[in-house]
Amino acid sequence: MISTFINSFKVSFAEQANTFIYFLKRIPLLGKKIPDNLYEKTHAKLIIGVIREILGVFGGFIGKAIYLGIMIILPSYLITKDITKMQPIFIHILFFLSFVLGPIIKSIIFDEDNKDAFNMITLMKADAREYYLSKIVYRNITDFIYFVIPVIIIGLIIGFSPLKAIVLVAEITALKLIGEGLQLHIYDKKEVLIKKKAIFISVVVIGGLFLAYVLPCFGHAINFNPILFNVYVVIILLGLGVVSFTYLWKYIKYTLIAKALLTKDKLFNVEAVRKGATFSTVKLDEKRMSKEELNTKKYDKKKGYEYLNSLFFLRFRRIMVKPIKQRVVFICIIFLIGLYLVFFMPNKKTMLVTEIKKSIPILIFIMYTMSTGERICKAMFYNCDVSLLRYGYYREGSVILSNFTSRLKRVVILNLIPALTLCAAIVCIIVASGYSYELISMMPLFLCILCLACFFSIHHLFMYYVLQPYTAELTVKSPLFKFVNMVMYLACYACLQIHTPPYYFTAGIIITTLVYMGVALVLTYRVAPRTFKLK
């Protein structure tokens, strides 16, 4: 088993080194200095592979910390508003997400799109039992290490000891082994893949999320402390974990499972589904197009790329407008809830207005999630640019800048629709609450909403032109694009912690938007002719 693990680690090591080299070559300026023959240099790849593994370790810790922060800590704090009271809510949410959902929906053995398993077992003829067992041991040990340190730190902050943190993570690890063993036993006896039972998985996921988040919101959080930290419960869970691992160890039909699951057709079918899912929301159903969408006469006076984009946004208006309508409907629902509080719970009016006035930091995160820029960029690539990028003239600087500005106007207008709807909803709630005299002082809030709509429109279009993450095979293949998106997400999340007067905050957003627009125009003209291409 050890030799199989070492061989799989070597293969994974080489693959990750190649991926890391590819990532470095995609970085502007730095990428040009990295030669293509670096892929062939074993010693250099060894060093790069070591660096990649070290970064992977840090990434493991950061990934678990982000999961705990966004999925558990943030909701716990929003529910309690008091760090000293978060501990029971934290344990409650952690239980349903990591103790219940995790072991049911995740599996190492039954991961059909596992390329590493396909390469090792199907192509390199490694022993299936040794491969799966080595992965189960390695994955659970590393997950325990990555998980336990953030949980210990969180425990010190919210009020449980490092020993209890270790117990929690040990129980989660035991339940993962129990879940793996149960799924294997069910498949062995019934030939049923639990993850393929869509209705069952949907019910479990929806039910788990409901119990995790909705119960605490209504003050019905379950106190799991007496259960999870009970000595007998801990012993039983760890004992069942040992029994499950023993079952996994003694099981002898792994080769049959691998032959059934790890086939080229299934693997490539998963890849095809994944590719289709990436652009499924921007495919046009031509049979459902109206006569108005096919009427191009009203744009006869336009010329060049302004004419091209006018036709494009007319023809694909349904794709562009649908997410806008969804956001407007969502805002209207929140608006109606706000009116209900104003008219039927008048004692909440002052609190509601106060929270709205303090909402500028959270608006950054809200407007980021509301922006439709990325979806529009996908639509432009899938339905237009994937064909035109094959021609050299389409990548000239003047053409790109003309196209960029023409599209930017339309993307901004689309994203301003939900932004203006949000502003109107806030105004109506303020007026209905009897605080209309506060509207002047809330002008920074409204300016902030509109500027953020413009900012994220610029950002998504700028990233599309400068990084162009999509390939001719309709996949997303740009590590830098994913990294920038992650940084933007974290920056928006970090803004929740900013506490400054609204005038300064709004001024900062306006200045940032204007500067970003200028930088985007310059870099698009200079850089995009080299980066905006078909990959």
C-alpha cells in the first residue's frame, strides 16, 4: 500500500508541478520569462513541485478557515451579535454541515470524476485496494490537521478548550470513515450509489441546511455540547470509526468498483457535462425568439462595432435580462418584508432605518453578488467571440477598445436596473417609516449603490478582456482569473469590517471606480491585444 501511495504521490506531484508552471506562465510579465522547456527539467520541476506542495498545505489551512468563517462563524455572529454567545450556535451549525451532510455527500471511493484514480488504477494498473485505502488514510489525516488548528483558534475565541476542538475534529473524521463504510456496504449489497440518488441527496442537503441555519434564526438552536462532548458518545463514535475502517481494510472488491466507475466514457461524460454547465445559462433557444428580437432595422443607422453589439444585445436580450429580472424580484420580496415590518411591527421601524443607514459596508458584498457582468461575458464569448477571435483584426488594439467601451455601456446600464430598484425600495421604506427627512443624509448610500454597480460591471468586463479565461473547448482555464475572483470576493467580504463615516466611504468608492475605469481602459488597449485570444 505504501509503494502505491508513493507512486500516486509522484504522479500527482509531477502533475501539480506542471499545473504550477502553467499558472506561472499565465501571470503577466512574469510568464514571459519562464521557458517552455521548464516542463522537461526534472530538477527544476522538483523544486517547483515542493513549492506547490508547501502552498498546497497553506491552501489546506486557508480553505478550512474560509469554510468555517463563511459557513459557520459569520452566520453564528449574525444570529447572536455577541461573540460570547456564539459557541452553541457554532456547534449547532457545525454538526449539521460537517457531522451530517459531509459524510453523506462526500466519498473518496465513489468519486467518479477522480482523474488521479483513473490515471493510477486504469492507466497505470495500480492495485485498486491499495490506492483507495492509501487515499482514505492520507485524506483523513491531512483533513484532520487542516481542520484542527482553525477549530482550536476559533474555540479559544468563542469559548471551548483545545481539547474539545480536537474531540470535535476527531468525531468528524470518525463520521467520514463511517460514511465511507456505509456507502461501500450499500453499494456492495444493493449496487446503489447514494450520490446518484438525486431526490435523496436533495432532501438531505435542503433539510440539513434548513436545520443548520433556520432553527437558530428562530431561537431553536439545539445544544449539542452535552452530546458531542459526552465521554460515552465520543468513545462510541471513535469505535464505530475504527470498525468502519476495519471494514474498508478487509473489503476485497475494490477492483470491480474501479472497473465499474473509472471508465473513460464516464470520466469524459462528466467533463462534457461540466463544460456544458459552464455555459448552459447563456445558450440561446432560437425557437423561442420573438419577432422583435429578430428585427434589426432600428439599428440600421449604427456602424461598426456599435452596430454589432446592438444586434448582439438585441438577439440575446432574453439571456441578459433574465438574471436582472430575478434580482429585481428578489429586491421586491425584501421590500415587501420591510413594508410588513413597518406597518405591522411599528416598534421595529427605528431599528430598520438605523440598520439601513449603517449598511454601506455590506452593500459592497451585496452588489458584488448581484452583478451580472460575469454571466454577460460568458454570453459574449459563447455566442460571439469564440468565433470572431479566430480572426486577427478582431484582436487589434483599436478594435478591442471600441468593442470594450461599446459593451461596457450596455453592461453598466443592465446592472444599474437592480441598483436603481434597490435605491427605490430603500426610499419607499424610509418614507413609509416616517423618516423622509433622513433621505438627504442618506445620499451617500444611494451613490454608493450606483457606483458599485458600475464598478463591478467594469471589473468583470476588464477581467474578461485582459485574462480571457475561456477556451475553444468551452472550459475555464485561467488560474489567475480564479485567483483574482477569489481576491475580489475576500476583499468584498473584508469590507464588512470597515467602520467609517458614510461620506468618506462613498468618496472612496467613487474615486476607486473612476480610477479603476481609467486603468481598465488603458490596460485593455495595451494588454488585451496579447491576452484577448482563443485558447
